[in-house]
Amino acid sequence: MTTFPPDGYQRVASTLPGIEVYAPVAEATEAEAAVVQFKCPRCQATTAYSAEEGGLRCAHCGYYEPPSTPAVGKRAQEFEFTVETVSAAREAAGWGTERRTLRCQSCGSETSLPPGRLTSTCPFCGSNQVLQQDAPDDHLRPRFLIPFAIDADRCRAIAREWLGSSWMTPKSLKTAAGVTELTGVYVPYWTFDARTSASWRAQVGHQVTDRTYDSSSKTWKTRTRTVWRWESGHVARVFDDLLVPGSDKLSSHLLRKIQDYDTQALVPYAPSYLAGLLAQAYDVPLESAWAVAREQMRDRTREACHGQASTSQVRNFSMSLDFSDESWRYVVAPAYVAAYRYGGQSYQVMVNGQTGAIAGQRPVDWTKVWLAVAAMVAPGLLLGLLGVLAAVLGTVMPPSLAVGGGVLLVALVLVIIGGVFAVMTLNKARGMDDV
């Protein structure tokens, strides 16, 4: 007995009243077939990735699913800079699972959200001027990622301890509301491998001391001069997994401080690692990231060439540089981000989701800072005042004159030392809330 409609057909809209129309079911595209739904097989609730356990965990019934992809680390596949490899990489686009994009109208960042997650706040700047839309599927899909290894509770503890670790911050900062609202986000990175080979040539300065006899004063005198000599050398360096951020919407200053990722933990990308978490697609294209990486490699190779010189005095430096064995990967790495407000100002914190390294902005209690600066320079100033009084009294009591001069000398030394520490303290305070 045949069924109606036949297998492989489905009912479609008809433009004629009373007429039913059936058409073949459209085959799913490769991208659609790759979309994964994260539903618990036991209770059908939504599952999420657990950083503590390294797999999918259902918060409703406790079902656990271990990760299906083992770590590959340095063995993770790399790609050459050819049209064929880039074209092949573009065949796998999107995230491989249904996502929504949160576009911030304030800082410009775009964050990918899992389905069903409702949010009206940007995790990077705290703005509520955001729009949700379908996630684009024209970006390269990451081939590898570094999984979260630190869960949200431990991350909050790290953040609270860091926020209260400096005497320069307000006493109430550690317990301020909203400070610990950290969000797990996969951040895009490009990794690059290359070999550099450089030949260099420069004039290197050497200090030479001449000793001459002065017949008029019948004494020996010395004079130091710089003698410049040409030197040359060759440097070869190997760069392995040089990380370049794939987003220009995040603070490069903070990213540099926390990006001590261990690429030995790289695993093949699977959509399950993104379950319940946010992710960012790259907005820095491969070509631009490679230009940044080459410049960093060039600078480090130049430093190595300078290091071969026999002294640190170098002039007329020239270097010829060649690159070889160039390859790249597109990966995503774990981070926790938070934007919090204190005293009417907005501040940002970022935590490495693998190592726990933390960086961010902290408000400064300038009353404390200025009191500390005053305490640093006060001893020298007070001692100098005593020295001046002793010198004045020395006009009446001559023995005190020598004492006053000695006190002034000690006071000057103390003022210089206190001033140096005061400047260092002020610079550190200014840098705490600067990104």
C-alpha cells in the first residue's frame, strides 16, 4: 500500500484554491547537515560545556557526555599560504551549529550566542545598546580550539582576589556589585609558524681609554673615547605558534597580558565545545594578521642580531631577512570577560580561561595614592628643613654649621630617593585604569 504523499515529497504552498501541491524535499546543504543541536538524550533539556569536566553536562538531569575529540597539541594541522589551502579552508564556514550574533552599537564587537540565550548587554563594554541577528556563515570555521579549563566559579574567585590585591584601589572594590559577572567567550586567534634567516652588518662602538702624561702638572691623565668597528653576523630563528588576535574590537593591551595560552592543549574543533558559551568570529583577516606576525618576527630577529654585536653601542645597522616554512592556523581560545561600573565609570577585566592569567582596569583611590606620595618625600623635606635651621643657627653658633651642611646633604639624598618612588607610584596608579 502506497502512502501519500510519497516518500521524498512534501506539501508546499499552492496559489490555486482547493488544489494541493507537493514537491520533492530539498536536500540539506553540507553546512545545514553539519548543524548540531545540543539536547540531552535522557531528558531533552539543553546541555552546556563544562570546563571543570571537559565535556557536555545537562544541568537538569546530570547527564554527562565526554568530549569526542582528543587533544592534538603541536600536531594540529597547519596550512601553507597558497590559494588552494585558503580555498579549501573556506569550504568549512560558520560555527557548525545554530548561533545568533550580538552586535554592540557602542564598542562595535560581535559576539556569537547559543540558541535560547537571551542577553541585552555587551560582555566587553557593558553597553545595553545591542542588536541580535542571525550569525553570518561566511567566516572560516576554526579547525582547532583550546578548551576552557577553568570554570566560572574559580574565575570569579581569581577576579575578586585580583581586584582587592592592590592597596591603591578602594577598599569596597573587592565586594562591589557586578564585578564578578564574568562571561565565558571563545576569542579568535591566528597562529603562525615560520623560519627567519637574517644577515646583518653594523658599526659597533668600543670604549677605549687613553692615558697621557701632562708635563705641566706632572700627572697622568686619562681620556675615554669610542672606537667604531664594522661587525657582521648571521641569525636563524624558528617561530612556533606565534599568536595574533583575530579581533580588533578587544583591547590589544589586555589580550597581550593574558595570551599565555599553551597550544599543546589544542583539540580539533567541534561545535560541542561552544555549547552554552559565547564566541567571537574573527574580524582581522588572515592577510592582515600575517602582516602583524611578520613584523613581530622581524623585530625579534633584529633584536637577536643586535644581541650578537660585541657591545650595545650600534650604528649604521642593516639587515637582510628571508622567511621560509610559513604556515598558519585559525583557532579560538578561552577567555572570561567582564565590564563593570564603579563610581560612575566603566572598567574591563579579562581572564585567560586556560591558565587563569588576569588583566584589566581598576579604579584608583587617589586619596591613598597622594598620601603615600607625601609620605615618600616628607622625610627628606623635613630633614632638609632641619638642616636649614641648623645652618641659620650656625651663624650664631659656628659648630652647628657643619652639622647643618651634613643634614642638608642627607636630606637631598632622601628627597631624590623619595621622588623616584613617588613617580613610580604615580605611573603605576595611572596605568591601573588605562587600557
